[in-house]
Amino acid sequence: MMACIKQENEGIQIVDVFTLREQHTDLTGLKEENEDEDQNETHQEVITEDKYSQTSQQRVYKTETRSLFICQQCGKSFNTERKLKVHMKIHREKPFTCAHCGKSVGAKGKLEIHMRTHAGEKPYSCQQCSKSFSTQRNLSEHKREHSREKPFTCDECGKSFRQLRTLQVHTRTHTEEKHDCPECGKSFGKRGNLKTHMKTHLEKKLFACQQCEKSFRKKFKLEIHMRTHTGEKPYSCQQCSKSFARSDSLRSHMLTHSQEKRFICEHCGMAFNRSARLKLHMDTHVAENSTSCPQCGKSFAHPNGLKLHMSAHSGEKPFRCDQCGKGFLHSANLKAHMSSHTGEKPFTCAQCGKSFTNRGSFYTHMRSHSGEKPYSCNLCGKTWNQKTNLKIHMRVHTGEKPFRCDQCGKRFTRKESLKKHTGANCFMSPA
């Protein structure tokens, strides 16, 4: 027997859908056997039967009831009334406030998750690529990038998506009025999105740097960029007088003064003021123990990095040039190599006339004219014009030493230091 009960109370819609099993208990025999016994005994037996019948029905109800408590404001449904009431606070009140930025949320758990954005804490890590996330939900969504799973399917067109919110945005394309851009014809489900998009046409190259011809859509971004040419550093630390070109670099630097280093590495005793930095440092110990290259001693935080590195030793080069047969470890290297056959160097420096085969080399060269150093250490504020230099520098803070001497086991942060150490400088090397 199917039953459906609807109740509406205080803006809460409750829909109970449940199934009751029809259980026919033959009580006729019991009744006839006890007809000759006294009234007390018969009365007691009836009570027992009623209790049994009631208990049986309650047991079926508890195991098979599926209750839906639906929020009238946003349509979300919950399996208990308590969860719905907690959810309703989001609409009518936000009692939990962040002491750092003043943001208010409806639940204590959400405040705890929000606080991780200030602490930099990302306790959920992907085992395949080492990326970390502040919530379990974000990690689960990220894992679908590896598995290629797309569990959310549009009922209208059959298109699948990895994230529910992406599907929700997509469904609007079927139901909502389209707003087309008169410049490029691109369509948008909301007029506000079209207005935002139109700025890309109206503001294109609105603020250009006169020294390196780099352009910006907003004036304040040009002003920040100009400091790379002038050397201006208007943000100064009040404790050590160190100066920075950007306010966010100063904020990161201030943490080195204000925060207690209460996160201690259990392996070497090194202390950190953020759990995320301790986690980054811990990878260096994991690498030392499990993912070191057996041929050159270089260590990696995760197996995927070691696997890619081992291709350099094995000589495996899966990307081959169809004109000369030369092989490459990465597809990007093959693409850059193809320019050597065509002679094409499409990226030319306007200041000195030097040409380059790829955009990355061109941008790196341009920084030699502008003095721009976009790669900044968020711990000490030092800057570099190349990402690889920043990566090497970070080992000073994390304690990572990926290059190991095969003779004595000593480790180094730079490959050049290992080369200098080997041979006569290593006490274990043969005379």
C-alpha cells in the first residue's frame, strides 16, 4: 500500500512517501483457544496482540519511510526536518561571522570551512597530482578530472558535466532568453553576463604602458605594472622596513612576524606558521623515502613526477618530428622544434628586433627590457623574472633537497651544488 502525506507549516513543506507491508496475522486460533479463560487473561492477551501489531507497523514505517522536507525559498530538499531548519537559517539569518573579513554564514561548519581561506589550510589532497583543497567536495569534483567521469547529464540535450553547478548554468541555455553580443555574436543567458562581456570590446587595450607596450583593461593594474619600471615599492613593513610593490606581497610578508610557528615537522623539527606550509615541507620527506630516482638520486614529491623524469633516463621520446625524426619528451618541445624547419619566428621584440619561435621565450626576453619580475615569493617577498628561479628559491623555505649524492648520500637544493660536490669534494669518492 502506497501513502503520501503533505503538510505545510511555517513555510516548510513536508512530503512523506512511504510503503506499508500488508501483514495478515491469523489471530482466530488464538482467540478461540482463550475463550474459556478468565477475562483478565483475555484482556492481557489482546493488549499483547495490539502491542505486537503496533510495534510491527512502527518497525516497517521506520525502515521504509522516505521523508522529503522541502525549502519553499530555494527548492532544496532534506531527509530530516532538523536539516531543513538548519538550512533555513541561511535565508533568514547568518549568525556566524568571520573575525578577519566580516563575512557572515548560516552554519558553524561553513564558517570553519571559510576560515581555511585565511589560514591557507587545504587538508584534502589528491593522491594522483598532489593538488590540495579546502573542502572534501572540491576534492571530489577535482577527482573527476582524472577519471573523466561526468555524472550530471542534461535532460534536454544529453550533454554531460563533471559538476552540478555547471549543469545548472547549462540548463538555463534551454529555458532562458538569449542575449547576443552585437560585436562578436556570442550568446549569454543573463543580461548582466552580456554587459560584463561587452567591456572586453569597449576596454580593449584602454590603458597601455608607454615603456613596454603592455596593455591593461583597468587603470589601477597599469599603475601597479609601472612600478616594475620605476622600482617604486610603496608598501613598507613597520617591523623590519622591508618594502614591496604590491599590498598582497606585504600581507604575506607580515605573517612571518605576526604568526607563531606552531606547526612542527615530526621528522626534522622545522617549524611553520601555516599548516599548508608544513604539508608542503612534508612532501620533501615523502620524496626522500619513496620517490627518488634510482639513477641520479633526484627526488620527487609524488610518483607521477618520478615517472615523467624516468623517461629522460630511458631515452623514451614519444613525440617525434615527421620531417627529421627527432624525438621529444614533451609535445610543447616538438611544437617549438618545428619552427627550426620552417624558419618561422613570429614573436619579435619591438625594442631590439630579436625574434623568437615561441611566446614563452618572447615574454621572458621582454622582461629584460622592462625589469618586470612577476614571480614573487609569498614568504619573503623576493621576486624573479622566471618561474624556474622562484621554484629553486622555494626550496630554501621548504627545506627540500632533491639532488642526492650516490657516494655519501648528502643532499642538495641545486643541481650545480651536487656537481661541485661530486668527485674530489666527496669524502666517499675513490682516490
